Amino acid sequence: MLKLYALCAAGLCGSLFVGYCIYFDRKRTSDPDYKKKVTARRKKQAAVLKRQRSSTGVKLSNPAVNLNDPAAREEFLMNEMTLANQELIQGNVPDCISHLVNFVAYSGNPKATLNTLQQTLPPTIFDLLIQVYASLEKKGARQEDVD
């Protein structure tokens, strides 16, 4: 009987919590300035990414996932590889290189990853990848020396 009451109380608390979340989410999204704030934030993020890419051609993106979690890391890497393939198919080489650099930089073993990519990518794309990755590594080493 006590277990039944505890189970009912847990269910009630869970339901109240979900209701609380839904209530405040609707309150947040019904704000008249909500859409303006979201579009302004997205435009700001796009401008920052565009500036980063235009300054060096390619810049490492900061993944929004926890790379210490193996499943999240694998999902991020697979997403980067998929995006790189899509960009390569569309003929957008700079964005393809950007995603490939992210893939190599955040993989556990960059040298093994580069060896695998050397066998699968066209030579021109691989050469560009090596040039960009090497320049970013040098730039990162210089920034570490300054810090």
C-alpha cells in the first residue's frame, strides 16, 4: 500500500514538473519580442561564423556537444563527415574542407584519420585539407605560445 502511494506521488510530481515546463515554455514563446530576439541571435551567430571563415578561409567550429561523451563525439563526427560529403557533392569545396578540418581536429587520432581520408578523398581535396589543417595547427601553436 505504501509503495502505491509513493508511486502515485512520484507520478504526480513528474506530471507537475512537465506541466511547469510546458507553461513557462509557452509563456516564453508567446512573448511579442521572442521572434525578434531569436532572429537577431541567429543573425549575430551567422555573422560571427562568416567573419571567422573569411579571415582564414576556414576556422574550427566549437561543437555544441560534450566531446568527452563517446556517443556524442561519434554523432558529432558523423555529422561533420555527412556535411562534408554533401558540400563536396554540391561543389562547395571551402565548406567541405571546413567540415573535414573539424572532423580531423576533433577525432581522437588525427594522423590515423588523415591516413584514412588520404585513401578516400580526391588528391586535390586532400591536399587542400592538409594545407588548411597545417595552417590552423600552426596558428593554434602560436596562440598557445602567446598565452
